[in-house]
Amino acid sequence: MSDTYLRLVPSDPDYRPTQDAAEAAVRLLTGFFPRSNGVRAEAEPGVVFFDAGGNTESIACPACGADLMDWWGDAMDSAHAGGFRDLSVTTPCCKTRTSLNDLVYVWPAAFGSFALEVANPGAPSIADAQRGAVEEMLGSPVKAVWQRL
């Protein structure tokens, strides 16, 4: 049986909420997902990649929609070598200047130094109102990353 994790990652990879905001968001998510195996705040020492695991279907250019799966691995290796401090890239398809964080990931993925994690949430989605409440509490828009392992 596989595990599913919902991670809510601030849109700005370097954003970290206050400790009080993170703790309040954990309590809020615990109420939203009472059947989960737990909710925690995850602060990383630097920027990391929060991927969709087995849910990943494709990665595309945000400008022209071209498939970037073959190119993406090398771009990730280069960014990882620099500790993900610089996520800027130029796509090979249409030469658009963008960020690895802004590529079109199906299912969504995100780069960040902070995330809220819900282990096996017991629900297939997060409602827009719930997500909005978390964003208000954290003081930042978030990306919802559903990871299947």
C-alpha cells in the first residue's frame, strides 16, 4: 500500500513563516484532516524540491507547453549543484527565461525551504477555502503538492 503526503509550500522558495504562524497552521490542518496520520511543519536548512513522487505525469514549458521531461533532469542537476540557490533557467523549446519553480508540473511540485505536511490525509483534495485559510495564517500563497510514495 502506498502513502500519500499533502505538502503546502509557500510560492516563494525562500519564504518562512513565523514559528507562531507555522504552529497555528499545523493546528488548523489537523482540524481539516482529522483522519490523517499526522500534520507537521517542515523547515529545511535550504531550498529543497517537493515532488509529486509516483503522481508525476509531465513537466512542460510555461510559455509554449512543450514537454521538458528529457531536458529537466540536467537542469535539476545544475540547480542542485548550486544548492538550489538559483532556480532560473532558459527553456530549450522557445528560449523563455523562467524558473524551475514556475514550470508546469503535472501533478504540481514546488521548491521551498518550508512546508506543511499532512501524512495520509484521508481526503483526496484540499478545499479552496481551507487552502485560503492556511495562506492567510502563513502570510503567503502556497502550492499544494500531492506526493504518492
